[in-house]
Amino acid sequence: MTTVDRIPVSSAMGVSSTTGAKTLTDVAEAIRTGVTTSVQVVTDAIEAAERYDKAVGIYLARYDEQALEAARAADAALAAGEPVGPLHGVPLGIKDIISTREGETTAQSLVHDRTAMSGDAVVVERLRAAGGIVMGKLTTMEFAIGMPDPAKPFPIPRCSWDLERWAGGSSSGSGSSVSLGAVHGALGTDTGGSIRIPAAYCGITGLMPTYGLVPKSGTVPLGYTLDHIGPMARSARDCAALLDVLAGSHPSDPTLAAAPSVDYTGALTGDLTGVRIGVDRLERVNPEYDPALNRAFDAALEVLTGLGAQVVEIELPHYAEMTTADEVIMFSEAFSYHLPNLRTRWLDYGAATRQTIGAALYYSAADYLQAQRARRVGQKAIQRTFENVDLILTPTVGGGAASLERVKDGFFQPGGIGPVYTGYWDTTGNPVMSVPFGFTDDGMPLGLQIAGRCFDEQLVLRAGDAFQGRTDWHLHAPDPLNSPGPQSNSTTSRARHREVIASC
């Protein structure tokens, strides 16, 4: 198999784009070897933010001067021959429910007590210790759950591929900032899909690690028993490099598991010989399933089998029950956290936040406990499924990015953002990564989920990296300011997928 020809998306689907976008690992290597400097890379990131931030809604706060100062220090340390970390001099972004020392954490809300958190969260400390440079705090959804509300004084996060569409939530700015080159890696959080949905919508890679692998202290909670922090970047290799830094126990987070130390980057062999992959396309779940998904699946499976994988069709056990449990648990835990402020500051919350968290009024304590019991049944069932396969593939979402008009009334409203296939894995707690694997007929990125056994991030990342070594979906960089907008072009979309298959 040879690497596919890298055709600009603009010629294939009518969307302004270029290939060959810079990955985090490539940038880090270029800085270490003197091909470029951290000052130059940070300056480029600032220029990207200047170009896109206002239109796309990437940042809640930018730390340009602090970032340039850190870049100058990084270059001086390298010139002096000092030891450097794996992220030395690389621009990174932080979702604004995670604390940083440069400024306050808003949770994109008028309600959050901005004096309650200060300094760096553990994950931010680890990124800095590895040499990473914090560029700013990235847009999210209010408390990581409330949809964009134009009545509140916060940016509306827009898709990096089409300004009339949503970037996905709740790690919205994390997805768009990586896609547009304003940062080369970002932190997201995931309780119902909030790393993987924006990764799919923005055409990048996002990893939700196993529950209990990455410390969450210093983060505004949504659902205590569901929340994950994970990396978002252009490639699976980038996510592995970030996870090498982020993973590991810490006394501040009692939910962490005693997982062994792992070299995630070292596990990227590029080979999938003998790996058993179960595939569930989830077409039965929702009638709005985009027809381009099956073409993308066919092409992806050709690539994976060409890498040595064995593919079988499966059906995820208790799918409806696990996705329902995710909502019941998430809403109930969020309601418990927010109840004092909901009583006294109801109108300070965004309309969709009130509506979503308030839905937990209809759940009883018995409902919450039953959801947790069902969750355990589902966890045991998926463990049994993983006795027969090593990885599981599903779509991340049912199509391209949803229009902002469609989502304005709320994520969980009928017809809100269309089919989403992420919450199942938050309930089970398994590691799962979304990687770009094609485009819709109107030129929007599609995401493929790769899930593995608990604490087997090595294989999840290895599969994503091997797939990306033979395809270039993750290297497309959009320019929404120069895009003519999505154009229906099913003939060329099908041809693009046929080219991927033919190149294997």
C-alpha cells in the first residue's frame, strides 16, 4: 500500500482548503532541530488567531505577550543546550473550564465564581513541564453543557469549515483552534462526546482516554463520574505525544486508577497485523445517517485490512440503555452541582443550559441509581465483546457539522444536531478516539471512532496512527474566510473515496 495522493479538498468538494497542515509532532521536531524557532511558531499561531478568532469564535482569552515571552525563553534554553521536553516551544490551547495561572476560568458563564480556581490545573502543569506554551483559554459551551446563547456576552463558536455551522461542543474552541493552526494541540473534556464531536466537525483528531487515566483536578465539573480530560490535535501521533505527558496518577484526584506507566508514542508501529476490529455502523440508531458515511467506512476498512487487520461486523450491546444512562447520570450530577445557583441565579444561566440541566428535575434518585446499575451491566457486556475483538469502530456523528440555526434551541432537542454516537463510551469509560475519515457530499469532515479495552490507549492510538499513515484526511486545513461554502458534489466525493481504496 502506498500513501494516497493528497488532493486539495477545494478541487474535490468545493471547500477552500489546503493539504499538508503542520502536526504537533512535526512542529516540535522542527523546533528541537533548529529548522524553526518557538518564537516563529508562536508568532504564526498568533497570526492565525488574529485572522480567524473574531469570525470563528476560538478564544475567550488570549495570552499573546505571555506566550511570546515563553517562546523567547524556550529558544534561549535550546540555544544554551539545556534539556528540553517533548512539547518544547509548541503552542497549546486550554478549554476554559480548566484552570491556568495566566487568568480566570469563566466556564463561558456569568454564573461561575471566577475566584474559585487559580493557578494551573494538574494537566496544565504537566504540559508546561514538557515545554508547552499556553496561548489562551478556548471557547466552550456554558459549563460544558449549555448551547451557544446569543443573549449572553460570549463568542458563538463556529465551525472552522463553514461559519454558518457549529464547531461542536463542548470543546468547541479546542476543535476549531487546532483545525485553523491557532494552536497545535489543545485540551478538551468529554462527558457525552465533547472531545469527539468537535474533533469530527472540525476535521481533527480527539482522544477521550479511559476514565481515571488523566487527572481532572482544577477543572469545573459537569458529571463527576463521567468527566474525562483528553488531547485534541491534528493526528493520532500528536495525541499520543500529549497523552505521554498528561496520563498518570496524582493525589489531588481520587478518581484516578492505578494504571501502569506507558510509552504511548513508542507503541505507534504503523502495523495492525492480526488486530481484530469489530465494526458497528449504527445505521439502525437514527434515520438521518448520512449516505457518505458508508462510503467512508468502505474506504477506511480497505485501508485497515491492508494494514493487516481482521474486520468483523458486531453490534454494540445495550446501545440504547447506555446512551440513556449517560444522559440521566450527566444531567443528575450537573443538577446536583448547580442547584444552589439555579435557585438564586436562574436567568444568569443561558437558556439552553437552564433547559438541559433543569431536565434532571424529572429524574428521581431511583432513576439515577438505576442508570448507574444499568451502566455496570453495559460495562460488563462491552468487556465480553472485547474478548472477541481488539478494537471497535463506529461513526462519531451521523454527518457533517450541524447548522447554528439548527442547534440554537438546544443540544438535546429533537432534531438538534442530528445523530451523535459518542455518549455510549462515556458510560462504559473505555478509551475512544475520533479521527477524520472522509467528507460529506457538501464538503464537511466526517469522524470515525476507534474504541479499545480500558487502559489500552496504546492500541487505539496505534490504529489511528497507522490509518493516518496511509490517508491524508487529517492534514486538510480549511480557510472559512475564503471558502465559497459547501457545495453538493456527490460525484467527486465518491471518486475521492474510490481513490483511497484504489491506492491500497
